[in-house]
Amino acid sequence: MVIFTSSAFAASLPTLVKTAAGRYCLDCHDGAVKKGNLDLSKILAEDLQLHSTEWEGVIRKLAARQMPPVGKDRPSEKEFDRLVATLGSVLDKVAAKNPNPGRTETFRRLNRTEYQNAIRDLLGLEVDVAALLPKDDASHGFDNVSVADLSPTLLNRYISAAEKISRLAVGAPMNKPNGDTFRLKPDRTQEEHVEGLPLGTRGGTLLRPTFPRDGEYEIQIRLTRDRNEVVEGLHEIHDLEVLLDRSTVAQFKVGPPKGDRDFEKVDAHLKARVSVRAGTHEVGVTFLKNPSSLVETRREPYQARYNMHRHPRLSPAIYQVSVTGPYESKEAGDTLSRRKIFLSYPTKFAEEDACAQRIVSALVRKAYRRPVDGADLVKPMEFYREAKMANGFEAGIGSALSAVLISPEFLFRIERDPAEVGPATAYRVSDITLASRLSFFLWSSIPDEELLSAAERSELHRPKMLEKQVRRMLADPRAESLVKNFAAQWLYLRNLDFFTPDLRLFPDFDDNLREAFRRETELHFEALLREDRNVLDLIKADYTFLNERLARHYGIPNVYGSQFRRVMLSPDSQRGGLLRQGSILTVTSYATRTSPVIRGHWILGNLLGTPPPPPPANVPNLKENTVSDSLPMRVRLAEHRANAVCASCHNLMDPIGFSLENFDAIGRWRRAEDGVPVDASGGFPDGSKFTGVAGLEARLIAHPELFVGTMIEKLLTFALGRGIQEHDAPAVRKIVHDAKGDGNRFSSVILGIVNSTPFTLRKTR
């Protein structure tokens, strides 16, 4: 183990910095004025190492050109760059002499996503953890930060989840059939083909339920009804199919009721008993597509079809699918989870305990993410023996598995400080800890066999081995967690689930469009990951990912079908990078209108790393400044900025947000609002001016270190499970510098993080 002891290292400020501070800063930041509670006159002559926190804050303001304020004497661009580079270089030398990797919680509970992925990789079992465990709270933008607690209520949920998962994994006999119901979102349009289902079908859904044992299962379908309990769109006979792994297993005809128009029983016959082998299977429920009829309208018809008053369904739709069983089950079946668990199987009673010991040892090693000893097996084997006495060998294994899944060694990521390291001392983490840090960072899951074995051999920390493992893990399908988990939180994609615009103003919005927004951005980030592209492609790109629904929304021709595909864009296209995508533009708007304030705040915090401070407690009500909503957005916000208390923050946010005003609240391009031409002129806090999204992108690309550094900070927060602090800044600067030399490729950013001081070291209490 490498231990880093602190050493005396005096560092004084370079003359360049002292001179600049005297010229540009001391008017506001001396002992008398002390704006922002910063007194530079006091710390200028003192050892820089004693005030690295304050100087890191100065660097951040200088790099973003937020200080000195516009209107005061300011350095030239070259002076700004020299000041940032000089001050950063001195602080980096201080950090190299006395590394401070910071410290995360000793105990960090697996969050819901990590738990689900760990079960998948440990047992080969796909479960819907959202139905078993509550949502995790987020901190610093991510839900893997504030996860140190385990309340009695939450513990009970984990116990219940462990019992259910162990029964599913082992394929335990069931006293009675169990069921799961899958309900489609009410605002989902089902008039066209659904990706993943056979061509020639329309609507419906594709599910991946887990069937616990071989046997017969009942699949029951219920159709969507309006508020009058009438099945919407059911005007003629429709053919409905149930598919199991893309093979048709049941067919039905659905037609309108005769006589009394009683719709209660029109879907009563939509149930089928199907023989299914144990394991996870694809279940599709969909209609055969009838010939499309032209909807007569003076304008192009809406794509959204789910609202009985404004745009009713043209055809019947699926409301929910229930899967119940097994009935008459006799065998547990040959499932992936059973193959992962039962590495050996006893042929006679005398072999059972030894076989159980081998099975439990393998499970514990993988679940606890480390080598195991006899003490680790005591409790699971007690559970095994007790259940075996009552119900046999497999029941014993299931009980032992439950014990493993509720152990703190599984539920928590535990990083213990070595006894031989003194207090407040940095040390290099063990290879076992490094393996867990790496797997939870890149996969949001437990280490696999190759990674854990390299750690057990104490080879993982070696530079070539570490790089080999990182590249292997980035190429693995499990790295999709960086898309679904990291990017979804960083870019606020999860907020799409809670966004529904005012349908009187935006009548063509539905869940299909919401999901298309999400998928476009996910595929954009996935291309960055899989193709190892320059991370600046997130800002400026000449391509995007579209299906027909999204292409129509954007006004892009010649894109047909439900499947997403890469579409190269013309130079004059209004689409491309994140700031032109419907997902970002929608989650930064209100239900009735755009919000330059929210959009500006989002860009400052998520792309530039300089969020404005939270509003002070004494902000007065603006009721007396209420502005007519008939005025252009720029005029309305100007009235609000007339309040001096609000102006300090809104002067930073609003000009950036104004540059996106050509996009409405659901991301459509517009040149006018209510007949008034849109004014998309904007600016940055440094006083620079630009117009429209193209101008904003150009400014971001002109200073790439700001976006790249912010993305690194977000990734580092996600990787470490804690907020970024001033002592992490030298590590971030090094990653930015090294990535720039490699074309800012995504793998360079990831490798820089994995090799950084905060990731490979830890500080004792």
C-alpha cells in the first residue's frame, strides 16, 4: 500500500497574479468591502497552500470570465488565459506535493439502479426493482450520493425484495399462481408500428417478464376506455395477436358490441393459456395493421391520438397486459439464474452440505465483491441448514441466497481505512476497492469475474492492466449504464417523465414524442461512448438520431418508420447537438411557455460549471411587478430584472436563455411568437454577445475547456459518489489537459478519471 505523507511546502503567489489582483480585484475584495465574503488583501501575502480553496474559487470565476464584472476594468483575453494558467500551475504543484483525494462515506448503500444491475449480473435475473424499492433521493445531481442511510422501513423493503428475488432465481415451488400487470401510459398513441414488434402490426407493447418456473401462464389483455367506459376507436373488427419471443401464441378478433353497446365484455375473451419455459422472455401484444384511412382535415392531422375530445383514437388500443402463473407447474426449468447458482448439484444426500458450501462461497465472493473467508459463510450456511431441514436442498440454497442479499456486505459499498495509516493521510486504495469503484462507475454494477480476478491478483492498479480493463468495460454492453444512468441524470432526461405541456397550446404532444425526445439524446450520448468521439460532439454535431415521429415534429423529411437511425443534417439544419434537441428544450420549459431563466440556469450549471447562487432568503414577492403575459418574453423578464435583488442572478441566466428562444416549449423551431419576430440575441456574463443557438454553440466551442471540465466534474461526482470540492480542481485540470492532447475523446476523459488522485486514493479521517 502506498501512503502519502504531507510535507512542508511553502508556495507564494506569482508576481503576475499579485499585480492583477491589485489592479482588478481589490476595489471589491479588500478588508473594507469584502464582496462575496472574500478578502484578497489579507491572503495575497500569505502561503498559497493555506488558502487554496479561495484561489480555486478565483480561478473558476476567471476561467468563466465572470470576474471582474462587466463595466469595470478587465484583463484582455490573453491576460485572462495567462492568469488562469499561472495560478492553476502553482496550485497544481501544491496539490502534487500534498495530494488530497477527499473522502466519500465509508458505507454507501447500493441505490435502486445499482441493486437491479447487481441482481442481473449476480443471478442472471431481470427484475423490476422500481416495484420493490422506493426511489432514491438525489444530491449534487445524482442519486448515488446521498445513500448512506438504511431506515427500518427501507430495510424491510430490502428483506422483502431479497425473499422474492431468491424464490425467482432458484425457481422455488409456488403455493398459488402469482401475477404481474403491465400498464401502458394513458397518453401513448397506438396508431402506428411499435419498434421491436413485427412489421405489419400497429400499437401494443413489447414486455420482458420473468417466468419463475416451467408451466402454463395466462396472458390477459384489457383495452383502453374513455371516461364513458367506451372502448376508444372500436368501430370495426380488429385482429389482435399475442407473441412469445416473436412467435404467435394466440390470436383474437375484437369488434364493437352489438345491440345495447355494452363495452364491458368486448375484451373479456382476450385471455390465453400459454406454455412457457422458465426464464425471461419477450411478450408482445399488438394489432394487425388495417389499411390506413385518410383523415379528412384542412390541415395535416395530429400525430397524437389519445384524447377523446381533441384528437380521439382512430383504432382500439391496449390498456394493460396481465401475466399470471404458473399453473400446473412441475419443473423449475433450466434458467440462466439456476445455471449461475447451481454450479454443482448433489447426486446423493451425503453430498448436499459440501455442494451447498461451494455454491454459497461462489455467491458470497461475487456479491461481496472480494475474497471470502469462513466467517463470511457462517450466517448464510445457518440459513441454508434451517431451510433444508424443512423443505430440502434447493429451499436451503434459496434461503442462503436471501441471507446474502440482505447482508450489509452486499447492500453497502464499504471502504475501510487501513489500521496502519494515520489520521488525515492519503493512501492508495486496494485493488479490490479499485475494482468496485471501476465497476460501479462504468456499469453501475458489481465487478465481473475478469475484473475481480485481476484485483485479487493485485494486478489491477498496474497502468497497462487498468487501461485494458477500462477499454474492455467501455466496449461491454453494460456500459450502457453511462447512458441510462449517468447521462439521464446529468442532462435531466429523467424529468421528461413528469413533463406534460398544456395540451390546449400543444395538442400534438404525446408519450410517443416524449420517448422519442429521450431516445434521440440517449443515442447521441451512446454514439459518443461506442465510437469514442470527441466529447464536444455533444455541443456541435452534423448528425442526430430520428424516427418518423420525431422527424415530423422537427420538420425533417424522408424519415419513415418507428426505428431510430442516424440522420446526417444539412449545414442549415436547426438540429444537431444537445441544445437543439427536444429533450433538453422541453425539460427546461414550463407547461405553457419557454423559460429563458431555466434554460440559462441549466447551461450555466450543466455545461459551464458556474451555476448562479441560490436566491437569497430576502427576495421580495414580485406581485407588484406582475407583467402581462401578452408581452414578449424578453420584455416580461426585463420587468423582473428591474428588481435589484433579482438582477444579479438574472443578468447571468437570462441572456443565455434568450439565445434559445427560436425553440418553443416542446422544441419546435419558430421565427415568431404570437406574430412578433423572435429576438434570439444573447450573451455571456463576460459581456460577449451572440445570436441564436449557433452563436451560443460557437462561444462554447471557442472555450472548450469550460464544457470539458464541467463534464469531467459531473462524471467525477458520479464516479466518487460525492460532490466535487476545491481540492479536486488540480485533478480536473490534469484530466482536461491530457484529454485535449488526445482530441478530447471520451475514452481519454474516462481514463483520466480512473487514473486521477480522487479515484485511486482516499484520505483517512
